[in-house]
Amino acid sequence: MFLASTKTWYLERVVYFIAGLFSLVGVAIGTFVSPWWYLLNLLVGVNLVVFSTIGFCPMAILLNKLGFEPKVRD
């Protein structure tokens, strides 16, 4: 089993946190307001696949400019 370090809020951890938060918000709003909000989950999923395959993520670029640093390998 793999456990990620929780000592710091490194860039990748924040990206996953925001993706999870957006997914939860998309499901909640989709359930209570309009099913069109489920598209937010689709966009989050597509972005995670693109990030994992080619390394491009607009949220990571924004967070890096805000000062979050990628995890340093030990």
C-alpha cells in the first residue's frame, strides 16, 4: 500500500485535492440543481487523464505561479 506524505502541501497533492473538491461539487450541484453540472466531473476526469499522460495541467501551472512547489524526490 502506498501512502503519500502529508507533511507538506506540495503541488501534486493540491492538484488532486482540488480535482476531488470539484468532483464533489459537480455531483452535489448536479443532483440538486441541474444534471448539466455533471459535465464538471467529465472535465475534471479529462484533465486528470491529460495530466497523467502528457504532463499538461492548467491548474498545476496556476498553482505553481501561486507558489506551490512540486514534490521533491527523496
